[in-house]
Amino acid sequence: MKTKKLLRHSLFFLLLFAGGSTVLAQDTKEESTVWEQDCAKESTVNPGVGGFITSLPLDPSYAEECKEQGTVETLTYTCHSYALEAVTGESNIMLEKSVNVYLPYGYDENQEYDILYLLHGTGGFEDYWIGDSSTGKVTCNMLDNMIEAGECEPVIVVSPTYYSPTEEMGYRKMDPMELFNNEKDPYADQWPMYFWKELRNDIIPLVESTYSTYAGKDVSEAKLQKTRDHRGFAGLSRGSKTTVNSGMMHCADLFAYIGSYSGAWADVEAFKEILESEEYRNCDFKYWYNGNGTEDFSLENHEEFLNEVLEKMPDRFSLDKNVAWVVFDGGGHAYNCWIADLYNSLLVFFKK
């Protein structure tokens, strides 16, 4: 099932590019207050990271409406709750879910498009990056502006949710902040670990049989593997954890571009073993963008994981070849960093 709506955005959302270090992974009133603060300072960037935005905030003009606006469509689908089934041992826990899809201005069924799957963090849902939330509208404006300016090629961006609770669990009725409470969400660390099954079995086949990507609406495993160079996966916070644990460790044959914004939370030895297995040893990643902030609680975890990967897997990952590590000075666990990370990612994704 598909619905369509024209993107109409307000200059109010210029505020969303300024921000502080507050931990915010969802669309809340408090976020707008935080984003009004100014943290435009220079940031530290590892050698070899050239051409990226390295200070906050991102130029507020990217939040303005431009002439050539894309559209957002919503697809609905039925799938298993793979995480609940794995954890509880039950079978056939079925759900109705939705995914939001950004289509660039002038989308043409006769043209092939690169595609980026973009995931929220704790407390967010499919509207966080793309949709009617304040953050979702700003993301679409930025995409419009980048494409119109020729900073990136027209790209399809897909915003799903990793949450797969039953309706009776009431996640949609909770205040987003409640989902930071492990008593309210005892499966918080399990959703990212099993999301790869939904990506492979449900989301990618649904989206790429509907829209014109390099797969040509052929969603057989062989065709999706053959077109991995035109597919990326990025996420923030627990969505970033998902890019590593589900995207790289279980879907390396489907994604050539990865964006990890604020954290990894993965086992390096397991990561190495899986990527060096016969199944994935030839699945080289064209680019892995990593972003964080000096005031972000996930910085230490993310930096330690990445440094260990670079040390133990130099033939696969190198700052001189296919890895970026950008740390924003004053940046926290908030949208003003993540939208800058997305901007940086699109400068390099799908260009190798």
C-alpha cells in the first residue's frame, strides 16, 4: 500500500541545525529548544578526511525549502517480529509496519537510482529521518538542497524503524523518552541485532520491487548482491549499532556503503571473523563513514571499536582508502550532529 505527499517545509526548521550535547534520539519539544543553542566551533578530524563539514552547525540554508522538492511516500507491509521470536522462542509473531521513502525531485521510473537505507535511534520511528516530524522535514529539505546544488546525485532514501513490538506492547503510545528505560523496553538492545532479517526478507524486497533502483525491480538475492555498489545503510545511536551488527555483519553482500553515527557496540573479534568468512571475504566496503562528537557519551566506545578494526583489518579498512572518522567539537548525541554526518556521507557515497 502506498501514499504520497508533497514536502512543504517551514523556515522554522532552521533552528534544528544548531544544538548542544543533550542526548536526544527522537523528535521532541525539548529537541527544538536545544537546537536553538549555538555550537558553531571547529572540530577535530583524523588525517585523510578531506572535504567534509567539520564544525557545527551545518549551514542553516540547507534547512530551507528549495525550488526542486522531492516527495515522500509511505509503504506498508506485513513481517515477522524477528527479535521477539528469537528472544521469546515463539513463532509467527506477525506485524503490520510502515517505511517512509524519499524520492528525489523529478523521480523517473526510467532512471536507475542509488538508494540509502537510513535508521533512527532510541525513541525514534520511521518518521524520524523522513516524514512529518520536525527532523524528518529538515532531512528532506537538506536532501533537496544537496541534489539541486549538485553536491550529490539524486538518491532514494528509505526510513524504516527497527522497533518490532506487538500493538499490545504500546510502544507507539509511550513518550519517546520512556523508550530509554530498559524496564519499559527490555528488548532495546535486541532490536538492532535482528533487524538484518527484516532488511533482507521484507524491507529491501518491498522497496526495490516498487522503485527504480539499479536492481531493476529484480529483488532476487543474486541481483541484489550484484548491485550492492549502489546501496548504502546508515543510522544513528542504536541505529548506528544496527549498521555494524546487522548491516556489516549480516548484509555485507547487499551494502557497499555504511554510515555509523554515534556508536558501534559490537564485538571486534566476531566482526572480523564474519567479514573474513567465505561468505563475506570478497565483500569490500567502498566507504564507511563514522561520525561522533566530543560531548557524545558514545564517543569512547565508537573510537575504541573503530581503532581496533583499523589495526586488525588493515587490508579491508583504512583511513587512507575507505574509512572516515569525523568528531565534531562540542557535538553531542543529537540531530545537529547526525544531519551533518548524513551530509558528509552523501558527499562520498556512490562515487567510487
